[in-house]
Amino acid sequence: MIEKIIELKKERKAVILAHNYQRGEVQDIADFVGDSLGLSQQAAKTDAKVIVFCGVHFMAETAAMLSPDKIVLLPDQNAGCPMADMINAEQLRAEKKKHPGSPVVCYVNSTAEVKAECDMCCTSSNSIRVVERLGGERPIIFIPDQYLGAYTASKTNKKLILWPGYCPTHMKIGVDDIINLKKKHPYAEVLVHPECRPEVIAQADYALSTDGIIKRVHQSLSKEFIIGTELGIIHRLKKENPEKIFIPASQQAICPNMKAITLEKVLWSLEGMEYHVTVPPEIREKAVKAVNRMLEIV
């Protein structure tokens, strides 16, 4: 199957992207493994004609936005993001009417039509810098993740209006999980994602994006790490740091949408050239502006 995927990849002039939360075997056949925005940026720099995005729908949309001349395929058309679906463009327009003049920052974990209604995007690694750079005295509408928003607000002097969205997978990580593991592994460094609840973040040594967690593990002298994010990242951590020990904060932190993509589906995607993800030009134009404003700042 892997040989067939490699053969078809060459034939289609394709590049395969895999998010850090994907199944280990899917990460292993990818050309690039990383976080959602970073992958889309890497793919845009290649001369590939086809992008196979092993992730969820909003990630494939972002790739389509940044590479409008390439065909973007999502191997499972039902691989969505519950948090991204917790707000749509109509709801955001209504929220903006409640707070006239307030700028809108949206986490990249949102749909293209929502990004098109925003002033600027952010990632989990740069949300603090983005919010700090926004001028004016008006409060900032921050969507869709209330927990990334709360973490960002705690690190800045800006007032944020938070949308009540969240990641169901990160909600499965409880503060008791962290406290109990710290007792069992007193020398372990605790790394969690800022999509976790505030009380979980309070127990951590660092709150970091997926790529931030990977970089911290490389740099740290610690030998043990408690990892508070989706379990898929541990495959890459072990692969790149075989001498270190990784303890998942919760065995329940599995995203079924991320795990929907399999090697078979990657093969079928290349065979049938599906499922094609596109963004209408009028939405793409506005959404790309929000992404580019972020990139100009950071």
C-alpha cells in the first residue's frame, strides 16, 4: 500500500501533509508533518500540483487559500473540527453588531467563511503577539476557542470578548489527571496545549502549540514529559527523541476526526483525486487578508 501511495504521489505530482495529531503510519508517509498553518505554508512553497492534506476540513481550506493554483484533497470528507463548527459567519456578524468597532481575531481553527469576517487570524503560538499588536482601546472579539482566548488574555493587558467555543478533545484532559501524574513522575516536565482549561494550564510548566511542544522537547534537558494534548503527537515525539519518555496526560485525549484518515484513505484519495476542497474566490480574498495581516506582524 505504501509503495502504491509513493508511486501515485509521483504520478500526480502530489505532496502529502500530515498534522501532528494524525495516526503514526500516516505521519510516516507524509512529506511534511507539523501544525496546520505551517503545513499550508510549506506546501505553498513547493512545485507540487496536488496537496493531500491529512488533517481536518478547515486545514485543507487554509491550504486551498494559500495555494489557489493547486488541487487540495482531504482523504476523508467527514473529517471536520467540532470547535471550528461552533461558530459560523452569520453568528460572527451578529456578534460584531453587538460590539461595533471591536476588532475580531480568529484562531486559525476556523472555517474560511469565518476567517473572511475577521480582521486578523492567530495561531496557538502567536495569539499573544497578535492581540498585543492590535491598537485601540476597544475590546477584541476572540473566536472560536474560549480557552485559548482566556490564556491569551491572561498574558496581555487587552480585554477580550470570548466566544464559548472549545476543543472537545482537550476538554478530556482534567486537572486531576495532571496532578496525579506529577505525583507519580515528580521530575517530568509538563507541556500542555493552550486549548486546555485554565486549571490544567495552571499545573503545567509550559502551555505551547503542537510545534512548540516538539521544539521544547528537543531543547529541554528533562528526560520525562507529561504531554497534555491529542495523543497523536506522541508518535512524532518518540520518533524524534527515542531516549526520552512521554506520558500522555489522558488516554482519552483522542480526536476521532483526526484519526478518521488512514493509509487506505490516502491511497483512495490519490487514486480518485478526492475529496477536492475549494474556497470561493470572494471568501478566499477576504480570508487571506486576515492570514496575511497575522504573518506581517509575526
